[in-house]
Amino acid sequence: MESLQAGTDVLFILVGAVMVLAMHAGFAFLEVGTVRAKNQVNALSKIMSDFAISTIAYFFVGYSLAYGVDFFSGAAALQDKSGYALVKFFFLLTFAAAIPAIISGGIAERARFYPQLLASFLIVGFLYPLFEGMTWNGNLGMQAMIERLFGAPFHDFAGSVVVHAVGGWIALAAVLLLGPRIGRYRKDGSIMAHPPSSIPFLSLGAWTLTVGWFGFNVMSAQTVGAVNGLVAVNSLMAMVGGILAAMVAGKNDPGFLHNGPLAGLVAVCAGSDLMHPIGALITGAIAGGLFVYAFTLTQNKWRIDDVLGVWPLHGLCGLWGGIAAGIFGLKALGGVGGVSFLAQLAGSLIGVVLAFVGGGLVYGLIKMLIGMRLSEEEEYNGADLSIHKITAQPDYNRGEV
């Protein structure tokens, strides 16, 4: 029976890892559909390359930093309990690799290829595991301090803050250091519009992310015995709330509409195991509206050229999700309880400060030492031709079709 239980848990978390791995295709196509046609190949190439670099960084450095576990013993030892420790690493790797995938959308169309891969290695190997270990493994005494001060530890079941807010706030630092795309903001005060290049690809990316997210959230239980249908239904309700709010606030704009479910799902990650489904619906709806408002404000008033709006989507909605777990997770609002609003606020703020400062250090050093940005000519020609020497539709572009 013990062997059967171990095998079942391995299969369970492996399915979750594969579902979250598939989300990276969603990141890729969301970016492909949003950027201009001359940068589509680059979007696909970045997500694929970043995942490979993230795997190396997390296997050799990051996972050990976060959990004090390495895989340098023999293969015979690694297959203990049907290799559960290995598939747990695989599952958590897919979370870690989401950080560069998030950042990729913010710095699209003007970032150099290899400097970004270097940044991905540093972030997944060192910066992300720092806060991951503090939250999910009790490292550096953060959780003990928060529990002592506020009566409960910081709760982030599936990574509203640990993954999404951290990724979004690192991305904000990168975007600010990189600067806007050429011609985006004109001297006369006008703004050059860059509409999505492909709504079908954008929609495909959004749907792929949405479906995979149920592995992201539900399989965060990590064992069959801990799985909870409440997480699945809360994810569903938050997704729907995000869609409806973004649809209304965004006035039927398909870009806002298709980011709506993602905003809701980002926000519900932290408290998906605590909230009542109505609380999850409200959490998702607030996130959907927050994304539309913050994206518009960021782009038009503050003139921050965050191409996919990853700071509003992941940074702000992730921060809201961490705080929302301390509101709708309370028993007084139908939640499971065992959570504190002040604990959630403190843990969330610690996460975003570490991410923004750490992201500024990583990208600031890269900018200073080797440079982050394509030349004006390379950016004008597009990252596809400048970096990869091919466009998404080469025959069409040569006039042969």
C-alpha cells in the first residue's frame, strides 16, 4: 500500500507539472499575439530558451537554496518513493520558470537576447528562491516573525505573491531600466498605438494559460491525500469574475477580455484553499477591473511601456491576491480561517519589495556591464530579423506567397 500511495502521489504531481509546463506555451502565444509581427519569432524563442536556462539554474542552484535539497546523490537514491522528490522538483521548477516568462512580456520588442538569458539564470537561481524559501520553507525566520507579530503565518497556497507578484515587480524594474520602445511616446505628447498583431494567437495563449492554471492551483496540494475540490471551484469562480469585470471595464476590448481570466486566476492563487467560492468570485472581479485600470494608467499617464501589462496583471493582481487571502479567507466572510489580514499584508509587501529591489540590481548590473537593449536599427527592423535572422512568415515577407 505504501508503494501504491507513493506511485499515486508521483503521478498526481507529475500531471500537475505537465499542466504547468503547458502554461509556458500559453505565455508564448499570449506574447506572440500581443507584439508586432516583426517580433513574433523572438517571443517564441525567448520562452523556449528561458525555460531551458531556468531548468539549469533551478536544478543546480535555486532548488537547493530554497529547500536545502540537491540531486547529487546516485540515481538509486533519487528513485526513493518512486522518485517523488524528483517530480516535486519538476513541479516547482515550472513555477520558477514562470518568472522569466512573465518578465519577457514586459520587456518585449527591444531587449537583447543573451543578456535576458543571463538575467533569467540569476533570477531563477538566486532571487526567486530567496523569497520562495522564506515563504514555503520557513527560511530566514520570516514566517516565524510574521506569526509572532500577527498571530498567523503568511499564507500563499499557489503563488499569488511568491510567483506572480514577484515576477511582475521584477518586470517593472526591468521595464523602467530598459525604457520605452522607440516612437512609443512622442515629444508632442501623443502616443503611438501598437495594437495586437494576432487576436487568435492572443486568445490561444489566454486559453492555454487558463486551462493549465487548474494544475497550477489544484496540484499545489502536492499529494493526492491533500487535494481539495474547493481549490478547483474557487479558481473557476475567480476566472469568471476576472473575465466579466475586464469585459465591462475594458468596454469589450479583446485584449482586456482575454487577460481578464488571467487576472482573476493570479489573484486567487494565494487563498484558493481558504475562500468561499463567492469570495473567490469577488477577488477575481476586483482583479479584472484592477488590471484594466492599472494597464491604462501605466501606459497612458505614467508612460511606462510594459508591453503585455505584466506589472498590472501579475505584479498588482498578485499583490491583491496575497491581501485578499487575508480578507476572504476569514471565517467571518465564509472562509476557512487560520489567516490574518496583517500577516497577509506584511508577507505580500516583503515579497514585492524584495522583487523590485532585486530586479533592479540584476537588470541594473546587466545594463551597466553589457547592455540590455537592441540598437535603434535592430529595434526598427524587429527582433526577429535582428536576432534570429528570420521572420514568422518568411515566404510571405519575400512576396512569394
